Amino acid sequence: MHRLDGLTVLLISTSTVFFAGCARQRLSAPQGEPLCIADADAADAMRVAQAVLGRMCFTIEKADPNLGIIRTAPLPGGQFFELWRSDNASLLRAAEANLHAIRRWIELRFRRDQGRLCIDCTVRVQRLSLPGNEVASVSQAYLMHSRSTPDMQTFSLTPRQKAEMAWIDSDNDELLAAEILRRIAQRLAQRSVEEAS
């Protein structure tokens, strides 16, 4: 019997996860569309939404039932080894979170529309912009982003870099917004079935 090397096992595992993700059935509204539910209670939907966001590792920063809004604190993008995280809704978003310092935060708005409860979800994405240092030659490339030495790579910023470091708005993550609305719809449907039985 042949032994599998680490790279082969990694490729097989990644392919399995990818194809399993592609096979999931989407139950929510189309991407970018609000989720509208007939005969839904806004307070109950807000509680369900908070539970869904909590399971996705988001921290609720504001939940106002009078305004019909839920907002989370910024959450850094999940890394490849954080298997419990579900904030990367596609392989492209997962790659972006592993290559760049990004963070996301969620805003849910609850409103009545023709007797239905509609939930709008916006996922804002920001990327960290870190200014580089002046490098005199190729042999000093290790100094580009930190005060490292050739023997020890560390990440320490100069006062100028700290002052110029900023989070820059990127595009909205509509795939994650659709996934959040799908999970909310699924949980609300489960609660309706439980109450009916």
C-alpha cells in the first residue's frame, strides 16, 4: 500500500470541502435581495438573527428593536486553520482573508413591507493599509514593513507607519450577506415547525 504525502492529503481534503460546499442547497432570497417573510414577528426575528450572528463568531455591537437594526463589531477574516469559522462565503473570500488583513461587519435592518417582515443585510469589508519603509537595496528587503534583522523577522511598526496605518473600505460581501439571510430563514422556518407541532 502506498503512503500519501502531506500535499496529496491536503489536496484531497480541500477538494472534498470545496465540492461539499458547492452541493449545498440555497434556501434564501437571491444574492443582494432582502429576505421577506409573511406573518413573522420582528422581535422574534431579531433574536434569531442575533443567535445566527453569534454562531458565526460576530459580536453584537448594537441591537435596537425600535429602529429595527442590528450591527456587529468588526471581525477579522477567518484564516484557513480556523475550521470553526464560517465568515468566508467563497473560496475567493477565503483566499483574500488569508492573504490580506481584512475585517467585516454586518448590519441587518428589519422593516415592514406590505404586511411582510423584510430583512436587509449588508456586509462591509475593509482591508488594512500598511505603509512601507524606504528600502535602500534588495539586501534590505526585510526592512520593508518592520524593523527586522537578517537573523530575526519581527513585526514592529515605526511611529510613522502607526500614524499612517488605516482601514480602507473595500467592496461589500454579498455572498456572505446571502448566507446570513439563508441561515436566518432556516432558523425561523425551524421555529415555525416546532411551534406548530
